[in-house]
Amino acid sequence: MSSRGTPRMARRVTVHRWRSPRLVTGVALVAVATAIGGWTAMAADDGERYWVVREEVRAGDPVEVAQLATTSARLDGAAAATVVRADVAVDESAVWAHDLPEGAFVSASSWAPSAEAGHELPFPVADGAFPADLGRGDRVDIWAGPGPQQGQAAGEAQRLIAAVPVRAVTPSATGGMTTVVVDLGDQVPSAQVVAALSSHHVTVVRRS
């Protein structure tokens, strides 16, 4: 009997998964994407590290490391020379020289020596003789002149102190008067200035 009529079993072709064209293509795409992602991350980090504030800070407040973060950036010209690099140590004895919003770069002029190293001068001011929103960090001139009861015979108003920062504004519990504290730095107030502040009508003028 001839074997020609005997059907042969069909052989199943096995494709190894690791040789599958789709799998190979997928692995290649993942590898390329990973390489591109790594290159992008390195490129984004390829710059100088600088100090930035992680939260809003106010003039006159102490500088704290917890208020700061670092970021990588490419800065040129004056900006690169002014902004403080992250390898510069933070002086926690300093205070903020002016307000900064969250995320702002810290410049060399952003912090200043603490007022504790200078002289602070408190004096009373009648309500209405200073800006209603006067606050810490404002720079002011202090004027003294004749009060309502003294008349013109007491002389003209004179500026006693110029361009000093305010350290505190404390309203009286009973109202009518507010205590303002200013930082004189190395300047020592004279006896005449102290006497004028206590005996004359004082006006605080904020500089814009």
C-alpha cells in the first residue's frame, strides 16, 4: 500500500517571543525614550545652582535656611554676577533687606546685617501722623514740629532722622498713640533728637 495517501501532520511554526518583531521594536523604542529622557534631565541640570526663596519673605525678618531652596539655571552678564550661588553659605544672623515673592532668586542685596548690631529707637506717634499701612521694612523720615497746643512760637518742623528702616509698629491698647521702632544702624541718637521726639509733635513720612 502506497504512503502517498497518508496525510502528513502539519508542523506548527514556533516563533520565539524574544525574536518577535513587535517585541524587538518595542524594546528599542523604550531604550531610545529612556536615553532621551536621561539626556534631557542632564541638560536641564547642566547649569549653576543658585539660591531661591521657597516662600514669600518680608524685609526685616531674620534669614533662615528653611526659607531657601536651590535651583539650576543659566544666567549671563549682570544677573550671573548678582544672584547668589548655592555654594555661598547662608548667614543666619542677617535679615531680609526687602520683600521677595516665592520662587525669587536671592541677590547679593537681598540680605543685610541684623539690626541687633545697631541702635533701635522707639518713639510714640499720634494716630494720623503716620501712614495707616506703615509696616516693618518701610524706609521713613522722622519729622518733629510744634504741636497743636504750642503754636507757631515753638518754631518750624524739622527733620530729625532720614531714610531709616522701620522695625516694628505697635498700636497702644487704649488707642490714640502708636509706638514706632526704627533702626539707626551705627548712628547714635543725640540727646536733642530724643528730647524732640518726646516733647514735639512727631510725623513719620514714608519714602516711596
